[in-house]
Amino acid sequence: MRKKRFVLLTGNRGFFGQTREAWVSMDVGKMVRAFEREGLKPEVMPFHAVVNGAVSVRDAVVFYTFSQKPNRRQYIIDAIRFLDDGTNFIVPRYDLLLCHENKGYQELFKRRLGVESLAASYFSSADDLSGYPVEFPVVLKSADTSNGKGVFLVRDEAELMRRIRGLERQSLGTRLDLFRRKHLRRKKRYPAYPDYDNRTDYVQYREYALKERNFILQEYVPDLTWDWRVQAMAGKYYVIRRRTFKNDFRASGTKLHEFSREADPALLDFADGIFRKMDAPFLSMDIGARGRGYCLFEFQALHFGVNSVINSPGYHSRDGSAWRFTETRSEIETEIATGLVRYLDGLGPDPG
Ligand SMILES: Nc1ncnc2c1ncn2[C@@H]1O[C@H](COP(=O)(O)OP(=O)(O)OP(=O)(O)O)[C@@H](O)[C@H]1O
Ligand SMILES: [Mg+2]
């Protein structure tokens, strides 16, 4: 893998996310120097150069940034799909790009990989729910939000419908248009469509114009007072315990973080098992305790928050059949470069 050409794809103005926030780039120069110290020579280029044929990328390892902005997200998806042509080695792979900020596809992908998980279903509309028995309470998550904003604990069917309706949006323009179609429209006729009638057309258009949000329903794990963010960096595991707010089941969005020098080996084994199935250099996992074991709430293979790495007093790694904690301060650009190289080299047993 090291012999291949190595391409590093950035966003606009050399952006490579992320550091403090989703809009703050890493230092790409520093990352390049860290790769060079590992013996790799990255060719740094923006997505648009690949998309518009200014450079041709074949037989290369392709490592890329992500963007939370919807248009750039789509642009990146297009570019990576284009490059995923069988000659390039895409890191992280295309499926993991689709999983990002898409809790719906995450559920499908977990199912395909056989990652044991919480029971979950994925829908694009409240109408589709009939025929699928829902056990309450259940966790409703809009597919595309983060920071716990689209995550709700729902106790019964009426509340579920209310919450789903709350995710739907009808712009003022559409509402006015619907009013016009309903009340102000002359009777129309289409010779080719003799069944046409204004009222039916209005009802069908109303359904078509409604801006819905895709959502998942995920089995609820009761009575948690914290969850873990486990950040895997190719064999190194950084662990944060995040406490939930009082009277809220969610731990994300709280700033109540503790770095764990001591972590349950079973938690690390669980995280390690998922990490290996996903086949990526980096994986951020939100994990909860469930019965005597653990469960995965969601994951991200790129553009994850990096505070767990840079503020941590160290990381856990495998030491034979046990785990050990190494005290160290980590710099994100170096961890990305060395982690990627460990991954490309086939994940050696000790990242030490
Ligand atoms: N099925 C569940 N049962 C119990 N608690 C859950 C469940 N799913 C999520 N939670 C809690 O809600 C929090 C937010 O859920 P999740 O991580 O899926 O959403 P998010 O909006 O992507 O959050 P973030 O972007 O901050 O990671 C989790 O950290 C966890 O504390
Ligand atoms: Mg989360």
C-alpha cells in the first residue's frame, strides 16, 4: 500500500476538517510533514481539481476531508464515488462516507457488516410506519442531525406522530401556494387525464411538497446516566465518559466530560470489535452500557470531533490479551498521519 501514489483531497482553500469545531481546519502543512516523517509523500489537491479533470487520480490511496455543509457534502460524495472506480483505495471507504451524518444508512451498513446493535428501523415518512409495530418508549432520531438536536425519547404513538410532524417543514411560499391551489383554482381539465380533479391534485401536491425528514426509531436503553465516546485511532483508543443532563437521557451536547485512564476492558473489547468490522483508520463511537454488555448508539469514520484526542491524558491500546493506558499528549495532525500509516500497514499489534 505504501508504494501506491498517495492523494490527500482537501476542500476549498485547503480545508481539512476538523479541529475545535466543524468549520476549523487542521494544519494541512503539519499533516503533510507528519506523513513525510512516516515515509509517505502526499499529493495535496482540492476536490474540484479531480472533479473537473485538472488531475487524474488512478491507482492511488485517497484520503479526504469532509464538510458538514450540505452542498459540499454532496460534492464530496460525488467526487469520492467517481474515484471509487476499482483502481483507487478510498480511505475511509465510500460506505462510511455515506454513513456520515446519516443515522439511517448507518443502521443499514451495520446490518450488512453484522455489527450487533440495538433494534432499529429507518423511514422517510410517518405514513410508512403502519404495519411496523413500535415498542414504546423508543428513541426517535432524525437521520441527519448531530449534537443530540434531533434525538427524542418518545413514550407513545401520539407523541411519536407529534415529534415526526415537528421535523417536517412547510415554507411560507408553499403554504401560500397550497392555499391558492385549494381555494382559488379554477376548475381545470386535461383531455389526456380525464380522471383529473382539482381536489385530488391538491391532496397529492400537498403530500409532494411537504419537506419531510428521514428518521430512525432505535430501541431505548433505559436509565443511563452517562455514555462513552470512544475514539479509535488505528489501535489507540481515547475514552471520554459523558454524563447526561439531569432529566435528559442524552449525554451528547453536555459538557460534562471525564477522560478515562481506567476503562472497562469489556468496553474496549466492544469498541475494538466494531472498529475492526468497519475497516477504517479512525472511528468515533458513542457507546452505552446495556445489561452486562455494551451497545452502539452511533459512529463516525471521518470529520469527528477531536477533543477526545487532543485533550486526553493518553490512550488505551492492546497489550497481549490485556489493555494498557499510555500517558501522553496527542497532536491531531500527527495522530491522523501516524494512524493512517498504521492502518495502511495492516494495523500492527502495538501502536506504542
Ligand atoms: N437508543 C438509545 N437509548 C438511550 N440513550 C440513547 C440512545 N441513543 C442515543 N442515546 C443518548 O442520546 C445521545 C445522542 O444520541 P446520538 O449520539 O445518536 O445523537 P447525535 O445527535 O448524533 O449526538 P452527537 O452528534 O452529539 O454525537 C447519546 O450520546 C446517548 O447519550
Ligand atoms: Mg452522538
